Amino acid sequence: MAGGALIVGASLSGLRVAEQLRATGYDGSITVAGAERHMPYNRPPLSKDVLFDDGPNPLAKLMFSIRPALSDVIWYLGQPAVSSDLDARTVSLADGRTLSYDVLAIATGLTPRRLPLVGAETCRHVVRTIDDAIALRSVLVPNAKVVVAGGGFIGCETAASAKKRGCSVTIVEPLALPMGRALGDELANAIKAYHEAHDVQFRLGTTIQGLLLDPADPQRLTAVSLSDGTDLQADVLIEAVGSVCNIEWLHGNRLDLSDGALTDNHLRVKSRPDVTAAGDIARFPNPRYGPTPRRIEHWAIPGLTAKRAARSMAARLKGEEPDSNVFDPLPTFWSDQFGIRLQSVGNPALADQAGLIEGALSNLGKPGHGLAMGYWKDGAMIGVISIGLPAAKLSEYRAMLG
Amino acid sequence: MKLCVDLEKCKLHGQCIIAAPKLFGFRADGSLWWVETIDATQQKEADEAADVCPEQAIWIED
């Protein structure tokens, strides 16, 4: 098949690129190819509601609505891209089909990183897709011994969900604090204490070195061995140790794929004006935080980058220059753990200083006692994280960051 | 057109207020208000609010 707009990746970013292409007035062909067999769905509930609700068909609640403007989009689902020739403007899918394009969007997102260990595959889980979440929740039974590798947001949310289901839960994290890089030590310490108050155990400054298997059933995990020399009993191992970008299909095109797909501020891939990237995989410069291009794995980023990428694609198709405005999105994210909602705005991870600006850490999680941490770099406020504050208050802090 | 919010799903993230400040806001008590009847000129803004809702709790009815 020939020409038009090709979007590789059929999750939130791919969907939003298609919508935003139509919003520019583009009425040519749009083809979307995705690795999963499902139409696009919302992922944040996978580590939360989907794990602790036992309702039938959890996917039905997560599906994004498809606007009438997308009724003629061609979807190839369950068909990961396996290779591409960007000089010839073609992408090949797993079924052997080759698609050609005039403009391409890279929206293939991430795959969970796995621990470099072999064995007990059926007892080891990740949380990225609906199929992952459904498989995991079936083994999160009361009193199951669950070990979570990784104390980042996904690890901590998943731990809270497993605890809600009555499992015994231990988080193993190589750094000194869970979520320390994102939150700073002070807040990370308080949230760690909050998890401990809910009977989640931590083994910090430690990594998982090996798997101990049942001699009678080598597919069954009995424990993990840690770098401090101890063993930890485990029926279920959840690996929440970060992600890798799905870039294999782009190899051989002389692109910078060292960390996702490197783009300019228009989300155009370097020296490929007919190729854009959107979502988790796009490494773009945000002038708000200097010239260094970065990937951002926050929920709002697919929507924002898709809009920008779609405008670049539409301009390319019309032979015009792209949008002359600067793209400097303000990052936001949230995390729900044991009934508290943490809301972040700006980029706290880049801060060199942090301090409480409202409330008290000792009241964390108490109803009616909200708190907020401020984050500064070189004396300028660059982020705020709030817990339990009214949303209107967060809007005020957001306005402070401009 | 009718702008609808499923308050069972809404978790007051406030993303709609950032995307469409003329259509959504918080009341003094922290609850969400929104413009329930919109015309075609407001649809784009309403679509943006629906897109950015993390709970996907916003939709538009003809």
C-alpha cells in the first residue's frame, strides 16, 4: 500500500497523532500499526485499579474512544514493526507486510526492562500491558509472598495494590530510598514510612542476584537471593526496574537511538524531516530545561508531543515550514499509593534543593492535612509535589512555575 | 452539544481546567464545575479537555 501518514505504535501516542493529524485538516490516508492486539487503551490504571478490582473485562473500562474523524484509519494490530528503510520510506511488519509512507510517526513506546536472570519465568511479572496486568492479578492471592524488584513509581504502586489484595510484600531497591531520584530524600523518606505503616517491607541498597527454584518443580520460584547475602522468600517476583525503548525496528537507518529517538523541538527526527517521534520514546529538547534533549515518561507527554509531531507532519505534507512556536511543555505526573495521591508539576528530578512549602510531612496521608514540597535549581523554583491538597491549590502552584 | 463528566471516574486531577479554563473550574469547596451546554466554537477546547483527562471521564454528546 502506498503513501500518506504512517504511525507505528497503536497506544496513546499513536492515537493522538492520528487525531491531531485530522485536526490539522489533513484528509489523506492514515495507517496505524501496533504490537498489541488491542485498540489503544489507558495504561495508568494497570498498576492500580486493574490489579485490585476483580471485575470482568477490565479492558473495556480502559479503551479510548475513537472519534468519527478516525473512522477511515487503517489499523494493523498485533503487528509489531520489525524493520524499516527510511531512505525508501518503508516499514515492515511482523506478518511480512511492507507499508510505505510520505510521513512517519515513531510512537512505539517502551518495554519493561527485565532482570538479567534465567528461570521461573511463569512466576515473574511486569506491568506494561493489559495482558501483563491480568496475568499478575491472578497470582496476587492472599498471603502470597510478593517481591517487587525496583522502588520507583510502578514498583511502589504495584506493591500497594498487592498489599490491598492481602499479599505479603517486600520492595527490593538498589538505591537508599524508594522514588528518591524523583522526590528527593525528605519526601521519599516520608512516603517510605507511609508504605511501612501499611506493612510493606523494604530492602534498600540491595539488588536481586539470583533466583531459588523448587527442586521438585524448577518453574516454581521459592526465593530470591540478594546482594547482601540474604535470601527472601518469594512466590511472585514483580520486575519494575525501568524500561527500554522499542527501537529495534529502526536500526540500520543511521539514527541516534542511544536513548529513544532523538528529535528537534518540532519532534522531527534529526536529518529526517519526514519522520517524527511522539510519546515515551521521543527524546526532545524542552527549552524550559536547557538544550539537553530528554525523554519524559509521563502520561500527559503523549498528548502534547503527538500534537506537535502531527503539526510537523502536516506541514511536511504541504511543503510548509513547521509551527514557529517554541514547544516547552510543563511536565506533570501523579501517583496513587495506599489512598494518597501525589501530584507533581515541573521537573523536581532536576532540583539541587528541596523544602516543604505547605503542611507537615508527619501528617502525610491524614485526611484534611495536605502538604507540598518545593524544588529549586540554581535558586529558581522548578517543581512542586503535593499530596492531599485540593486540586485548586495545585493549580496555584502550577501558575507559579509559569 | 452537551459536555459530560462522569463524576464516579473523575479524580480531580484538574488537567481539564488547564486545557480548557473557560469550560472547567474548581468551586471554592474543591468540587468541579463545567459548562454543560457548548456550541461548535467550543468543541475544540472541549475535545482537548477530554483528551487530557487521565481518567478519561469527559465526553461530548451531540
